[in-house]
Amino acid sequence: METFYSLLVLGCITAIREDLLTWDQVEERLFSPNTLTKIEELNLHSTLIEITNQGIMELNLLQRLNAIEYEKSMDEIENLLKTFIKEQK
């Protein structure tokens, strides 16, 4: 379940960067308070909870206000996810 969710988030980040989805579309589908509640209930790894929470709280605001910090945060999340996925092998 954790690997699946990680790949889903990584795919969403790629879709945003490739202009396949907007931030609002990803937020509706993935980075929502409902999703955060569900992954907490499933007791998924704290890294995934942190990434989801960061997505909800920060990325939308950063995207609108500071493009450099937004890209930095996206890179950080992407790297966290890749590391997490590699550790799950």
C-alpha cells in the first residue's frame, strides 16, 4: 500500500511538472484533508503522511507566491519519495 501511494504521489508531481494536471486537480484528487485522514487511519509510514500534509499546506501557496521555493519543495518531495520507494524493495 505504501509503495502504491508513493508511486501515485510521484506520478502526480510529474503530471504537474509536465502540465498534464493542474495543482488544483491534484489537490482535489490526492492532497486533500480526506486523503490525509485515510492514510493516517491506514497507519502508513510517517514520511508519506508528512509529504501529504506538506502538499496540502504548502505547495499550493508556494506555487502562487514563489516559483523558486515551489520547485525546491517539489524536488524535495520527489527525492523523499524516490528514497522511500528504493527502501521498500
